[in-house]
Amino acid sequence: MSEHLYLITLGVLFGTPLLIFGMKYASSAYQARARAMNDDAYRELAQKAVAAQSESAASLSDIKARLASVEKILKAVE
């Protein structure tokens, strides 16, 4: 067996676990980054939902006040 073929074989033998470890590390880092971005998206969505809910509550109270005013006017007309 020639030295060149022997060194290539050793390189493949020892390089494979390093390659697998590197791929697992890169995958974990990518998943953590994606999870963080997803958490930020959910946080932003929750903030928008809270803002919409408070706006809806304010609109509802305004509608109730107007309805009470209309009822008062209708009772006065009777």
C-alpha cells in the first residue's frame, strides 16, 4: 500500500467524525437561531393582539356611550 493511499484512508477515517460533529453543531446553531426568531415573531404577534384588544375595548365603550345617548334621546321623544 502506498503512503499516499494510506494517508488518504487515515484522513477519511479521522475526518468523518469531525465532519459529523461539525454538521451537528451547525444544525444546533441554526435551530437555536430559528427558535429565537420564532419567539420574537410570537412576541410581536402577542403585542399586536393586545393593542387590537385594547382598541376594540375602547371602541366598544364608545359605542355603548353613543347607544346610551340615542336611548336617552328616544325616551325624551316618546
